[in-house]
Amino acid sequence: MAEQQPPPLAGIKVVDLTRYFAGPFCTQILGDYGAEIFKIEPVENPRGELGASQGPDNYFFLSANRSKKSLRVAIKKPEGREILMRLIDAADVLVDNFRPGVMQALELDYETLALRNPRIITCSISGFGSTGPLRDFPGFDQIAQGMSGLMSVTGTVQSGPTRVGIAICDLLGGIFSAQGILLALEARHRDGRGQRVETSLLESIVSILTWSAGIYFETGKTPAPAGNHHPLVSPYGLFDASDRPFNIACGNETMWQNLVAAIGRPELAADDRFNSSGGRLKNRAALTMEINRALAPHPAEHWIQLFNREGIPSGPILTIEEMFKHPQTAARAMLLRMPHPELGEYLTTGLAAKLEATPGRITRPPLVGEHTDEVLAAHGYTPADLKRLRGSGTIA
């Protein structure tokens, strides 16, 4: 095993002006892999938009703000502005998720900041991007899910449009913005200059529509809701055992042949309706009925074990609780526990990308303003300065 080195982003400093979910998720990713994240929070009503301004933070904040340092600074006060600019001057990255135009109004846009710090990378995340007729519209996950086409292919014809069960636009917006920042850091190695990075919730989904977009490109018709079955392959979806539904994914002809043998229905392979991939897709309802009939005598776990031994991808539909109690989740360190000064114990998800030589490292979310003095002292502020700034309400 290779000797572990510092995290890959060790030494990178990020000033975080984000709130809600997409922006904090972006900076959390960077923090998890070693960047030093300075989360700037207001002196008055910190975390108020999350409904957690009093008492311990709630799950909304905790799920997107680990691996950061928190500073409470009144950035609209002259001395608060001076603090912010001192941090930016020494930083590699500035991240925001305000509406387009706000950073320009605050004179915190890339063009302005690059005059002071040519190496600075700025990243802005918005609902719809900085150009186009919707640039000034507020953007939240549900709105972007609907406008992106995602909801139109999620659910069933009977259910109508259905949102994805997590804030997928926010999360992907955070992931793509983190990716953009990493690309800009790599580009900076060549010429020493930073640049502006931008993404939006809408673009984060449009960019991953893949085969749903491809169906439209090829046929000129918008695809129907996919429901619980793959729109291009069958049998590939949700099927019913004696005790509960489970997933089967026949991705090729060999898997199909193995499946009909495993369920004791080899004659289905010769059936004119099912003897080609196109036929199985066209007659999916009839095929699903035949497969469900064959599955009915045994519970899902019986079939899952049998199918996977035969090379047929299959798996259960787990609840969140069942997933976190599953031995595979434990084996891959996807549930982490760490002490928390207010909550006693803090639970969080593990890292999806595991680097052997330079692994990430997760720290608990900060208490509000927990690192104000530490960070400002590292940027040249004396104890007397901190006392004066706290007395004037500039920091807390």
C-alpha cells in the first residue's frame, strides 16, 4: 500500500460566501479533500435561512457544511469588508451562490478581484446562469427539476411528473461547480492565472439527460415517463417476489438467457414476442407479467442471491435505514461517526471517491463562528484587534 500523503487539496484556501445547499455542498467537497474552507457567516441571525438560528444545527446545515471553518463577520461594515478582502487576497478560490449581478454590485466579481489577486478563482452558482431571460429569477431545486425535463421522465404515466426524492439539482450543481474549480486550479498551473467558473441548477441536469435527450434528438419526440423500468432495455427494472419488489437489470443477451433459465422459464427465450431486444422492449408489459408469475413462489432474497451467482445484476430496494445497516455500506466506510460538542455524536456519509495515497479527511461541521479568532489571527489580526472588532459588532 502506498504511503499516505496530505489530502490532495491541502494548502488550497477557499472563501465561502454560500448558503442553502448547492454552494455549501460544493465547498464541502473541497473541504473533504483537504482545502481550508473559510465559511463567512453573518453576525446577526447566522444560519437563519435554515431554521436553525437557535440551538443545535439541524440536518439541513449538517449535511452540507462539514470540513469547514466558520467565521462570523459583518461584511457590509467597513472593517468587515476589510477582513473579507484580506481573506480573499490570500485565497485561491471564492465561491458564492447569489443571484447574478450581486457579486458585481458588491465589487467581488472576478474582474475586480483579479486586479488584486491574479491567481484568484471565483465560482458562482445560480438557478439559471448569468445570461438569458431567466438570469434574474430565483432558483431552487424543485423549480430546476421541473424546468430541466427531469420531472417529465420521472414517475409513471399514471402518476404524472414526479420529483426526484433528493435535491438532485442542488447536489449536482455543487458537484459540477467543485469540478469546475478543480479544472481551473489545474489550468492555473500552466499560466499562473485564475479565472471565473460558473454553473447553474438548470444546466446541472440538462447536461446529464443523456439517453432521454438522445431519444428526443433521434425521434423528435419527448420521451414518456420511464417509471421503474429502463426506457431502452427489457427486462430491466422493478419486479415482484413473494414478499417485496426488487430490481433486475438484464443488460445483454447472455443475461437474458441466464435469467429465463434461472426462473425455470426457458421457453420465453424462443417466444416470438421476446426473442429479440426490440421485441422484449415492445412487449415489456407482457414480459413483466410472465417474469413476475415465475418469481412469485420465492422471496426477493432467494432470487437476488440466485441471479447474482448466475451473473444477472439484481438487488433489493432498501430504505435509508436498511442501507446504512447493510454490511456493504460498512465495508466501504459510508457511515461515519464523530463526536460533536452540541449533539454528542455526529453522523455523516463517507467519501465516494477514495484516493489511496492522498485520501480525503472529514471533520465535523463547525459551530457558528467557532473559528473567527483562529482564522483572523492567522491573517494578521492581534488580540487587541479582535477585541475591538468584536466590540464594534464587526465580528462575533
